[in-house]
Amino acid sequence: MALEFTDDNFESLALQSDKVVLVDFWAEWCGPCRMVGPHVDALASEYEGKAVVGKVNVDLHGGIAAKFGVRNIPTIVFLKNGEVVDKVVGAVPKEQLAEKLDANI
């Protein structure tokens, strides 16, 4: 299961992580987000110990989304050492997300 990033924990869990971080920006009302969500949860299990995988609910934590310029959801951002190294907008296959994680580990 993916972590739930919030305003309180985002800096410590995502920005200060020594691992690559996948951040899924989503909302409950977003159909494509519901398609991507199970992929993100599966990747959280598959990459446990190798990467940090979590989600930001943009309705609850819009400040984080604004900081990363998220205008469309789902948007998935890959961070390394607190910096954006890759980004995907829209519903994409799990394999594409795994490839991007592998490329940055």
C-alpha cells in the first residue's frame, strides 16, 4: 500500500528521502486516478526498500500540488534527492511507471 503524503510528512518522507520517490497526485473524483491507483499500490509493495511510493490527495493537500506545478491529475512525479527527475501526466500502464522507477534507482 502506498504512503499517504500530507502537508505534515511530505518533506521528511519525500523530499529528504535517500531513495527515489514516486508521488502520485490524485483525487477521489478523478476516474483516471482510480485506474492508476492500484498500479501505484502494487509498486509500493514491489519496490519496498528500494523506493518510496506515495500519494498526495490534491483536494486535501493542494499546496504540495501547487509547489510541483500540478495542473492535471493524475500526475506522477519522480523525485531523487528532493528534485524532480521525471514526470508522467495521465493514466499510464504500471510497466511504464516501473521503468521510470528502475531508471532512477
